[in-house]
Amino acid sequence: MLTRPRKQHILSVLRRDGQVVAKTLSEELALSEDTIRRDLRELAAEGLLQRVHGGALPVAAAEADFTGRQQLAPDEKVAIGRAAARLVKPGQVVFIDGGTTAVQLARHLPTTLQATVVTHSPSVAVELQAHTGIEVVLIGGRLFRHSMVAVGAAAMAAIGRIHADTYFMGVTGVHAGAGLTTGDAEEAEIKRALMAAAAETIVLASSEKLGAASAWVINPLAGATQLLVAPQAPEPALAPLRATGLAILRAD
């Protein structure tokens, strides 16, 4: 099989099965694993898949920049944000991550709520300017413009001095094997620190993130308390996540 049709076949298997196993594909096509791995490397360089040990997974569409992500599943993000806002209780201290779904969470918090929101996202902080009952603690650091969040040593130090009730986490990929992932190493470190500083972590994930993976692992799925998804999230995408024991809540 020539290179172009071989790569097209790999992508069709990825769409059909949600993963590619190099050994299985090499046996199916009667080719060496080295040939399949080379194809996977080239397809990954084109941004068409995410390589993992032994094969590949769908690349996370949510790795687009902040402006681009605003166009992805906007209705789902509104529903997830609204449902997440209802989980914040009076008197709590909560971490709200950066990202477009997190902005929707902030936007839907009741203006009468008395609580404390800690965030490293200027976009989230601005959304809360009219919520006079909410104490907003903005974590500073180097601005990572791709996601519009603060990262770096200053942000890590500030997070380490806080104990929160709940962390509402944004990710670019949620996969049963690859775990919770994101597209930047420093952002992964910040998210890991936020998880460690919170009593529970609720992951906010629109459908394009389910079954997808990015290069940087935040934590295994077991590190999360609950996954909050859209009402229309496809059950076939959720089934492998449920099988790990992860609690899943659909927004309504």
C-alpha cells in the first residue's frame, strides 16, 4: 500500500475506533511496525492525531487558541457553565480555571451569591466584576496568551497557599487511558497544583474533548471527583470513561 492511501486508512481507523494500535495495524496491513510508527509521526506533525505509547489517539480540537475555542460547541459550554454554577454553594472557596467554559461558569453565578472565587484567568475575573457578594482573588504570574491565564513560579506559589472546596477544571482532552490532558506543559503544572489544593475537582468537558488527548498529562482520571458534560454528550464517548469508575454528571 502506498503512503497516501495508507495514511488515509490510518485516519479512517482512528475515526472509527477512537484509537490506532500500531501492532494491530501493522498485522492488518502486513507492514512493519516501524513503517506504521513513521506514518504516525508524520500525521502527528501535521496535527492530525496525537501519538501515544503503542499507537495514536484523536488530537484534541480544543487546543485552538482562546478565540478559536469560543467557536467550539458554544451551546454545550453554556449548558455546562450553567450547571457548574449551580454547584457553587454560599460560603465556599472555589478555584475556577481558565478557558471558554470557565467563563460561562462565572457568567452564570448568581449575582446574590456570597462566596470566594480564586482564578488565574483575567477573563473569569472580569466576568465577576458585578458580583459584589463574590470575593475575587486573582492569581498573578506570566500571562499565557494562548489560554489567557497566569502561569509560572509566582502562580504556583500563590496556589500553594490556598485550600479550596472545589476546583472547576478545564482540559483539552479526557481519555480513559491517557487521562486528563492539555496542550501546554506549564498549564498542566498549574492545573495539577490546583487539583492538589482543592478538596474535589470537577472537570468541565464539552463533547469534542471526550476520547481526545493532548501531549501533556495533568493527572489520571482517578484524580478527578466528577466529569460534567453537556446534555447531548454521546454515550459511546462516555462509556469508556464510566468504565474507569469516574462519576459523570450531565448538565440539564
